[in-house]
Amino acid sequence: MTIDWIHLATLVGAVQGFLLAGALAAHRSNRTANRLLAVLIATFTVYLIQEVYYSAGLIRAYPHFFGISYPLPWVFGPLVYLYAVAASDGTRRLRARDALHFVPVIVVLIAAVPIYMMSGADKVALFDRLQSGDAPTLVRVLEPFKYMSGLSYSAATVANLRQHRRRVENSYSNTERVNLLWLLWLSGAAACIWLLASLIDATNITLWRMARPSDAVVALSITLLVYAIGYLGLRQPEIFRYDGPPPAAAAATTTPPESPPQSAERGDAPSERNERYERSGLGDAEAGALKAALVALMNKEQPYRDPDLTLPNLAERLGTTPHKLSEVLNAELSQTFYDFVNSYRVEEVRRRLAKAEAKQMNLLTLAMDAGFASKSTFNQVFKKQTGQTPSTYRKAVAGRGLSF
């Protein structure tokens, strides 16, 4: 029995996987998402252990464990996708139709029954054939579908997370902790690794002149990504869901908050506005009154200075529903909740920058006082709405001696 450094790393990863799966299963927030992630980590742990089993030559002593991990790659993609769906919606529960995602792995298991029924000696002989590159017809037929599954589910996961990112801007005024951007990047990286794995398999490339198949390195890379998802998933806060319309297609405006765009300026006919509000039961008169109350509340009570302000919070203060408030923001003001609230925060920073006492305060302090939760978001939003970075804008205001 011999183990090189990559197998030792794999074994350590497997041990961490058991611990991480237990921690995720016990996590109380968003139970569906964390249980899915725990199952995913557990399957990867089994996959890693079997990788060590093969590489250490244990198959010759315990041949009946041969092939246990073979169907697992067909499970990775569906589990990552279902986790992303559940993580982006705290109310999501597993449904009967979700089982359809696992039909391919059942097909693979049924197709592999003759191999599982082999004697120990026949399994060792098959393993030796695979090592020499002489794969049975069944394996040659199934392998391309494994990579197709991984690539397809990676693409579906990325698409779902991009949609979630747009939805979350209609619910949160600060999105850093709930936008699942980390999962989007990791899923994109996993898609690249699946593509690399399929190319390696198709061309029989050997990495680093190693004597072992290169897809073992690819499998370890994917495992590291999934473990990263697991650790970050433990830190992911609960994401609520509300019954609201999809985000507006129109881009956010840069009109000062004190004078938001009126529906008449948008050129909407009364019939068009009535049709837009038909689903929520919100009429023109109620929409106009809600819009006026919203602007008055923002200017008088300044709720935007709360960095944790959400759509339901603001709707409650207005005595309306999140759905109706979102309708008004999208249809009347052509803004998502995120852009609407942050436009007030930018205006607050601009107003304070025009005052003499602002010279003694740094920009981050001003941003935090206005309700921004991070420097990166402040810089991004400020430049989007003013066309200048905060520091450039501050120098320009100081040079002109402007006041608002």
C-alpha cells in the first residue's frame, strides 16, 4: 500500500468532508438547502475515499468495493443545482418532481448491475483493463453522458443564480451577504473544470507526466470547489421570499429622489397602468397615493439610513404589502428596490459632502452613516449614479465650493 501527496490530500479532504457534512446537516437556518449540501459533501467524501482505495491498491485485497463511486458524478450536478435553488429561496422545499433529476443515476446503477454482480477476481481483472485503457463498451457509452450532465447542471445553476441576483435587488437594499455571488463564481469555475475533464477524457491527456489518469486531478479540483461551497454555505444567512413581480426590465434612473419620475412623464396610458396593476389589485389612485407616501417617508424619516432595510420592512412602515410596493417601484419609478434606496443614500452622501464639516470625515464614515454596508458597494453605486468615484466627486465639490 503506497500513497503519494495527492492521495494524502484526498484522504484529508475526505475526513474534512465527514465533519463538514455533519455541521451542515445540523445547521438550523434554511434546513432544506443545508441538508442538500450535506448530502452533496457526503457523496464527494465517498468519491474521495474510493479514489484512495484505487490508488493505494486496496482493490486487490477488498475487490467487492469496486465501482461504488462510479454513479456519483451523475449526482453531483443535480445536488449543486437543487442546493442553489433552495439557498436562493428560504421557503423552498423538496418536491416529488425533484426526484426526476436523479433518474440518470438510477439508469446508471441498473446498467452497472452486471459489474456489481461479478466475482472479486473478475472485478480486479476489469480494474486492470480500465487501467490499461481497455474500457468495456458500457463504460465508453456512459462516460460522455457523465460530462454532459456535469456541464448541463453547471450551466443551469449559473443561470438560476443570475436570476436570483436580479430578484434579490427587488428585496434588499444591501445585497452583499445574500446575493450568492460566491456560489455563482464557484459554479462557473466548476463548469470550467467539467469542461476540462471532458477534454482530458476525449484526448487522453496526462497531466504533469503522472502515471495515474489525469481526471483524478480534475476530481480533486472539483472537490475543493464543493468544499469551498460548503464552508461558505455555513455562513450564508437566511434569504426570505416574498410574493412580488419580477424585476423591472428598465435600467435604474439617476433622477434625484426628491422628484421621482411621474407616470405621466413615462407616457403610460391609463389602460396600460390598469393592466400592469391588474394582478396585484392595485389601481391608479392607490398607486399614486402609495408613491406619494413612499417619497414622503423616505424624505422625512430617512429609513434608507438603516443598512438592513428590506422591502418587507419598508412595506410594513407604509401599511402596504411588499407586492404592491414592488409594483409601484417597478412600474412608477422604473427602479428596483435596491436602486431606489441606494439613490437616496448617494444623495445623502452628496449633500453632506457639500458641507464644510465633511472635510474632517472620511468617505467610508459618510457612506456608513448614509446606510451603505460596505465600501465596495458604496463605490460601485456612487459611480453608477454620478459617473464619478466618491473621491473624484469630493475633490470636484471642494474645488468648486458648491453647496446644495
